[in-house]
Amino acid sequence: MTTALGQFMVRRSREVAWLVAGICVLLAGPALGAQSSANARGYLERDNPFTVASASRPTFVGIVAGRVIDARTSAPVAGAAVEVEGARIAVTTGDDGRYRLMNVPAGQRVIIVRRLGYAASRQTVTVTDDQTTTADFTMQSAAIALDQVVVTGTAGGEQRRSIGNSVATIDVTEELERSAAPNLANLLQARAPGVIVTPNTGRVGAGPTIQIRGRSSLSLSSEPIVYIDGVRVNNAVNQGPTGAGSAFGAQNSQVASRLNDINPEDIQSIEIIKGPAAATIYGTEASNGVIQIITKRGAGGSAQWTAKTEQGAVWFQDAAGRVATNYARNPAGEIVPWNGVKQEEDRGTPIFTTGRTQSYTVGLSGGRDLVTYYASGTYSDDEGIEPNNSGQLFSGRANLSVAASRTVDLQTSLSYFRATNHLGVDNGLSSMLGLALGHSLANPNNRGFAFAPPEVPQRLYDNAQDINRFTGSGTLSHRPATWLAQRLVVGMDYTSDDSRALERYAPPDLRPFFGALGGNVTADGRIGQTLRNNSFITADYSGTATFNLSPSLSSASSIGGQFIRKQFKNSNLSGLQFPAPGVETVSGTTTKNTPSQSLTVNTTVGGYFQQRFGWSDRAFVTGAVRVDNNSAFGEDFKWVTYPKVSATWVMSEEPFWKVGGVVDAFKLRAAYGQSGQQPNAFVALRTVTNAPRANGTPGVTPGSLGNPDLKPERGTELEAGFEAGFFNRLSLDFTYYTRRTKDAILSLQIAPSSGFSGTQTVNIGETSNQGLEMQARLQALTTDNFAWDVGMNVSTNKDRVEDRGGLAPGTGTTRDAEGYPIGGYWTKTIASATRNPDNTVTNILCNNGPPTNGPPVACASALSTFVGTPTPKVLGAVTNTFTIAKRLSIYAMVDFKSGHKLLNANDANRCASNLCEARFFPEKYSTEYLAAIVPANVATVLEPFFQDASHVKLREVSANYQIPEAWARRARVNRASLTIAGRNLHTWTDYNGADPEVRGATGSDQGMVPALTQFLASLTITF
């Protein structure tokens, strides 16, 4: 080994020269022509002692084609990667399991097939010049697949056996077939440990927030970054209309997510890279993790059409039981209950109806000779449970792969998305808030509803969003020598967003509901419009040189460079009072507010070097370093460096391993790494703002002080774990991680003597995270006609604020206090009280929280105490899949979250309005609860309403039936399947609100529609 390493170091300078020359070939090849490129390759290979054959030498080629099927079910295996060993010629199988490899060098070749969940399969074939060789494969399920290739940011990816950090992979083709997940958010829900998906609302068009391994920042986003086919894309959350004020409170409906623009039908797989130890080479912005989306590619062979239709329904399950009943006393002193949902159902005017969902997808894939293709189009039309909530979308994709030569492959990935969503109303005058604060005795003119009956917001308020989005990329893969692979990805993601918060001109029958409100409220309507034009541009180069330094020692050296430019253009327009019905534009309003515009540009330029050494293909050590610059850094802070080191050891392949019949595979791994998150744009800059003089001439005034030393937040993570397979039935993936985030960004109050007002952004905070993750899969039973698979994942997370640089944590109900969880909930809490025989409460004292932490005091002077965290401490899921007679598959998923709380604002508002049950039946409630809701405390002692949001959900149940081929052929199709699926079927929880998952922008459930129950039936045919 020492001699080999010595020879390697002597040759290092020549290796770098070859790598640089290879890059030159990549860039100059198209311009110089095929002959020049071939000559350059010949030069490289003649002078490279590691090259086994010259790429410029004429070679006879042939074709290898065949079909891949599942050994247990005999069903075709779609999306399997088929490649020629050592030649970097690869394709994926189509929906019918067929593949076609072109330009395979003549002679004996080893064909390898890999697929998530299966053992890799190899077959040696003899390829004949200009002939087609058939090679069919039958794949066996495997507990653990160490040969699976994972996208890591380097050219060609890496086998899982060599990766020292945790990477979760979701097989989208399989998940869609058995669960019919309607969007990307549902695909991510509960399918990967450590990934927290939080639905904001159950409305059509809404999207979730996503965290990987909890939160680590005190002021920046916790969302991971997203790549599609190597291109960075927009995954903004809380998108939608921002409103212009409202007659009945803010009608904002910022619940959309750009993640839902991505059509699940076009996705082959999703890989989730967690935390700084895994995301180092992605650099600045990657500390929250990376989601890699790999879309479908065509398979060689004749054209294959796929058609799919989905039809379904959505509804608010048990709405009357989940929306609390309010109480009031009539003039006779009698307690009168009121449930608005039940009242309207009995009246024949239900608030919530059964919505409909339908979608139609057509796909085409195939290829001949040097070209493979995949194209698809999807149209969806969804109706929510209220008339002002609906969505229509079209999604189209075209992917093309061209084998330009034996050494050059070209791939394009193009998609277009068009959607019109009417997002309904949350908060403000929503049906849910009208129910929470209503009673027929208090509001007889409104049929009991607070503010106005449901038809007012349902007919007048329209929070609409029109989206046009294009995502395109081109990938050039180049293999100038057998030891060198290069990849260049260039692409763009562009989104045009027209969001409108509209309150229409009220017709005569609705105008009476406006008169009693007074003030500046008008029935003539208003509008707020936000125009967004957002673009992401990516250019990414990576190259990997692979050598065998000795029969046992291998080396892989990778370099890469990345350029990402994000541009956000926003325009905000608004106006009040339309002159007549039907006028619904800003230009048509009587009073127009001052418009505003903004332009934000952020650019990241970075590069990395990574070196991996492998011993006997079972032990690997990897080191890497990433260097970045970002336009949001302070003027005096230019470059940031992130290191990484990892190690893996496949112990089960060592000669001393003696438990092969029990533990089939066992891999130890550990990783240490850093990555960051840049500040918000412009906060580092010293600025001035427009301030016209009294005489009307232009002028400026100091704006932001800026911070020339501002740098990114830096996350440092250590993780360790193992992957193991037992009895070829059970796979187990375990990880422990601990993360420290330093230089956390906070806002520091500026001294007036500086000449600037407001705050300055500084790096003075520190946070920590730690947790465990485990994922397991068990093939519990396998026979010729019956199979039972069990899946499970569970993870824990504990985050904590370590340092705020001396800054106070604030005074709101959500605080970042040192020694407590990030964004923890704080409120006054009851220490003691006396309950009288008539259930009145006196002698009320509250706990006195930090920094005093003294004895109980009167609640009016008490300080708040910590009552919980919004981030689940434990989450996971259990799945069961039963396969009967190789055709019928029955699937169920139960997921859970625990250890966190949610503000039940609806109940708090009820008690503040003297409508809650405790006001009329105090004997049902504890002394502490009654003490918290006395008039003097009801607005500040919110402890009873920060409720445990732990829950278990029956998330999915489905049945998939593969129609017999003989039946399918009678219908002139090759394959057909029918899936029936249900989602959000039942919730077990102690939470008193409608749903423990919904969470608005304020961290509460106020006026929010819960996750809806959904039923879908889908039919898929291929021909």
C-alpha cells in the first residue's frame, strides 16, 4: 500500500494535467469537431498509464435489449438502472420493464441492473457487431442494496457503500402505484426519517412547510433547498395573495407552495440529503438539507404510451363534531348550544360540501439507436369544500437523451406548468372563524355567524393565484478517458406569479351585512395584487478521475464549480371601492394606494474538491472542501470554506465475517461536515431611502446601517450510524447526529447616535440540534401467492438556543430564549387558585418566569414561562403492504408526531367572547383552567390553549390490482392497473381543535381548514 501511495503522489501532477486537459476537451470538443475531439482523446490515452483502451481507436458496437421483472410478482420493474460495466453506458427501464442499450462495444460485456429495494443483478453477454443481444433479468428483493447509485453532486454519483452520511431515497414510481399521492408534499409525508412535513391548511392549492432534522436558525428559513435534474429550483412557501386590508380582517391566503408545481407523475425518485455533514459540497444555503428530484427518462425500444385517469372526492370529515359547539344564555337564563355546521346542514345550506378531484395524464417514452425520450402531459381540475376554493393546472414535460458519441451524452429536461388556483379564505372572515366566534343569540341577523354568514366570504372573497412556470436544463456528460468522467449542467427555473386578494362589489342581498361594522368598511370592495417574476439560473460543472492505485486501493478525485443566480421581482398594487359589479381590477378602483416595487438579486459562486480512497471496495475514506462567495455577504467578508470528512466500512464483506446467514450486510459509517446559510439580500449593505423635501424636490434619508462583516450562518454536524441486512428479510438504517450552528443571524438595535434608525443584522447567535433516525423494512412473509412487507421509520429531534449574544428573547408568545427550544411557546401560567363552591375562582396567582423565577405573584405582574415547542420531538410512520396472488396489493400507512404543542386560538377566542363551554359548565374543568379564563387573565394566560398536538393518523389506505395480461390484451393494451386509495382517514389525538396538524403563519389554528379526507380511484394503462 505504501508503494502504491508513493507512485500515486509522484503521478499527482500528471493526473491534474490530464483532468484539466479533459475539461478542455469537454469545452472545445463541439467546436473542434469529432475528429479533433478524437485526436485529443487519443493523446490523453496514449500518455495515461491507467488507460486500458484508446477511445479514438475504431471499435465495433452492438445493441443489448431485454426486460426486467420482479421475481416475486413477475411484474415489470420500471425505473431500474441498466448499465454496461466499465463503459458508462446506461438507461432506465420503462413502465413495461423493457430497456435498450445502444453503442455497446462488441465482445463479452457485463450488464448490471440496479433498483432501489432489489439486489443488483449481473449478466455476462456476448455483444455482436451491429446486432441485438437479448438479456432478460429477474430481480430479487433485497433487505439492503449497497450497490445503489446515489446522486451526491459529483459526476456520476456514488455507490451507497462508499457514502459516509445518511441519504434517504423515495422510490416515487412504487409509492405512486400504491398510494396515489396527489402532490410532492404527500410523497414526502412520513416516508423519510427526520423529514417534518407540516400542512398549513387543507385547502386546494395549499402546500406545506418542510424541515429536515428540525430548526437551526433564529431568523432565516428552515426550508431545504431543492434540485430537479441538477438544477436549483424555487421552493418558496407561504405564497399567494398578500391582500390590501379587509372589511372583516386580513383576507390573506398565503398558503401556496412552489413544491406543488412539480408533477409527481414525472418523478422517478427523490433523494434527501440531510444536514451539513451530507451537504458540504452544496455549500452556502445547504445547511437545512437538500432534496434531489430525478425525473423519468425514456427507455430504448418502440414507443410506449401510458394513460392514467384519477377521479375522487374530498370532504371535511365529521365537521360538526370537530368544530366546537358554542354556548350562550337566552333572556330566560337557559343555556342554548349552537353549532353552525349542524344548523346549516339542517337548514339545507351546508357550509362545507364534498369537493371533487380529477386528473388525466398521458405519457410517451421510447427510443431508437442513439436517442431516448420521455414526454408527458397532465391536466387536473380540483374543487374544494367551499365554492371559492378550486384549482386547475396543466403540467407538461419533455426529456430527451442523446448518445452523441461513445464518450459524449446529452440530456435535456424541459417542463412547463400552468395553474389557476382560488385559495379560499383562512383567518379573517373565513367560515371557520365565523363558526368559532358565532352564536345565534349573539348574532341573530347573521344566522349566528360572527361578522357575516358563510355566503358572504364564499361569494365575495377570492384569493386567486395564476402561475406560469418553466424549468429547463441541459446536461452534458463526457468521458474523454476510461478514468475520467465529466458533467456540465446548465439550466433555469422561471416562475411568473399573479396573486390577487379580491373583495368583490357586494350585490344588494349581501350589503346589509356591511352596514353594522362602521368605520371605513365599505361594501364596494377592494383588491390587492402582487406580481412576482422569479428566476433561478444554475451552471454546475463536476469532474471525477478514478484510478486503481493497486489491486486493492482505489482513488476517486473530484472537482466542481457552481454558479447560482436568483432574481426576485415583486410589484404590489392595491385599491379601494369598485364603481359597479363586475369591475375587479386595480385600475378600476376609486382610491388607489401607492404601488411598490422591489428587485432582489442573489448570486452564489463556489467550488469544491473531494478525494475518496477505497480499500478492496469495502472501506472508504472521503475528504472534501467547499469554498463559496455570496452576494449577500458583507463587503469585508469575501469567501467561506466548508470542510468535510467521512468514512465507511462494509464489515460484512471482510474475510473474518462469520455471521453471513444472519447478518447479510453490515456497513458502518460516520461523517463530519459543515455548510451554511447566507443572510437575506441587502441586509449587509448601507442604504438610503427616498425622502422628498417639503418643496417637492428629491431627497434621501439614512436607511439601513448595514454590516460589512456580515457572514453566513455556519452549521457543523457530526453523524454516525450503520446500515444492516438480516436474514435477507430485514433492513435497518440507523443514524445519530449532533449539530451546532454558529454565527446565527440576529437583529441588534442601533444607537441613535449612529445616524441610522432600526436594527443591524449581526452574527451573534448559536443553536444546537441532536437526534436519532431509524428506518427499517421487513419482508415478514413471502410465499408464491402471498407476501407481507412491513416498513417503519422513526426519528427524534431536540433543538435549543445556546446563545443570543446578550439579546433579550422578546416578549411575545413565541420566543428564542437561551436554554430553550427555538421558537418556543411562552405565556403566563397559573400557579395556584381557590375554587369556591359555586365554581368561581379567587386568590389566583401565576408563576413568575425567567429571569426572575421567584415565588408566585399576581398574574398582572407575572412574567411568562415556557410551555412547549412547536417542533415535534418524535415522529415516524409504520406501513404494511400485502400482496395477494401477485396481483392485488393492499397498503396502509399510519404516521405519528409527538412532543409538541399548538395554540388552539379558536378555543381561546371562544372563551374571550364568553362562548366556550367552560363559561357555562365549569364543573367539567380544572381549577387552573377556570383561573386562566377569568376576564382579567383570558387575554394573557394562554396556558390552557397551548395544547398537546401529539397525534396518530391513518394517513393512507390503498388497494392496487394488476389486471391480468390476457384481459388487458382483449382491450388492446399491454398492461393495466386499478388503484383505490384514501387519505387522512382518521386521527387519534387529545388536541381539542379541529386538527392538530394545521398551522397558520401565526403558529395557531385560527380560522384554518383542517387536512381533508380524500378518496381516489385511478386507472393506468400502457400500450
